[in-house]
Amino acid sequence: NGKSTTLAALIDIINRERSCHIVTLEDPIEYIHQSKNSLITQREIGTDSNDFNQALRASLRQDP
């Protein structure tokens, strides 16, 4: 129903217009984002982390 497409478009806008670190937590990863003006880290639940809570804790500890 367009949620993934809308989120991907918002990430792309932020990626082009801002210099920041974007972390996505996905199950599964649907769109591969290339870093443009921002650094993008995509984490897949079940592959990079066991569950959403673990992925969120790891991303909050991450130092770009």
C-alpha cells in the first residue's frame, strides 16, 4: 500500500539534502540506498541482528 515506497522516497530526499547518518532497520531490506550527501547504514532483522530491539540498541551505540 505504498509505505515502503514512501519511506524510501523520504530517505532519498534526506540523503540528497542533508549531511547526516541514516540508519534503517528493515525486515527485509526492500530498497538499497547508496550514500549521497548522508551516510546510510541498512540493517536487516534476522541477518544483522536477531530482533528489532537488538538492532535498535546496536544502532544507538553506533558512532558514525
